[in-house]
Amino acid sequence: MTRRYRLADPEVRVPMPDRGGRLFRPGEKGEAVDPESRFYATLIAEGGIVEVSPDASRDAPEATPPVAPAGRATTGGGRSASRASPERTPEAKRKRT
């Protein structure tokens, strides 16, 4: 379950560990986050982020997808693209004698 939260102080920079360390965007629309996540629950309890009113979040886009590690492309679903391992190739599946 995600809800929209904004920074209580727009001058503060907060990295988002679930989004590749991207900074929490300042602004009235805020970010869609999971308030049950330990990281965000702590920020909420300390007053670092505050819930956005439903009116402000109505036109806001959904949460941004996770960011892949540097130098890696992502496929649909946020997974990093990778090469097939040698064990998965048809030649590797043949019985070796």
C-alpha cells in the first residue's frame, strides 16, 4: 500500500534506498512511498515527511520504477538485463560423457 508524502522541509535532501538512492523530490505532490517500510516509517515518525492531502495527489503520477545499478539496463518489471549464463545454453544442457 503506497501513499503520497512530501518533505516537511523542502531544503532537506533525503536519499530513497528503494529507488537506487535517488533523492526525494521536493514539491507539493511528493512521492508515493510505502509507509509500512521501516525507512519511511521512521521518517514519518520523526516528522521528516508528511502525508500529502488527497486533493494534491489526485493528479500525481504513480511511484517511479526502481533504478538499475550504474551501467546496467533494465527490462520490464525493473529487473536488470543480463546475459544468459553458460549453464542455460542448449550446448550446456547436453549430457557430457
